[in-house]
Amino acid sequence: MSHPSRSYRSISLSGQTRPPTIQPSVAMKSAAERRWNEQLLRQFASKPLTYSEIVNGIDGAMQEAATQAELVRPGAGFTYITEALGVWTGRANRRIGSNGRNR
């Protein structure tokens, strides 16, 4: 999984150094990615083989699409991944077209 870039410039105010800051948009994207990742782990932790297959099936484009979906609606990143990979979650999955949108 990718990690957002951070600004490592420290700012000194009256001899004290502040830790580097992260842009709000980067923080939001990181939180969205973390949410769908944690949901995958919670759902499939008891099935290590399935979890491993899912993780290995996620490429950079799918990761980005899932994160974008999660930014729009919490839970949508997990749904995107499971539907795109055809993973059975105990619920019927909707089909995803070639443009990544539900049909």
C-alpha cells in the first residue's frame, strides 16, 4: 500500500521545533485508505488464505479507485474491492462495469 508524502520541514518558533504537518487532503485520503484496509482485515482475518488472495489481487489502480470510493462514502472502498475481485462477503455483490461504476 502506498504512503502519502509528508513535508519533513520542521518549523522553529522561539527555539521549539514543531513536527511536520500533513495537508488535510492527504490526511483525508490516508484515513479513507485505512478504513477500507481495516474493514478487509476485520472481514477476512479468520480466513488468512482468502485475505492473502484479496491483498495480492489489489493493484495500484484498484487501490486508488477503492480509496476514491471511500472518500465519497464510508464503506464504499471495501465494497469496491470485494465486487471488483468477485469475493463472496455473504451478501450478493453488484457487478462492476469496465469504468468501475456499478451497473
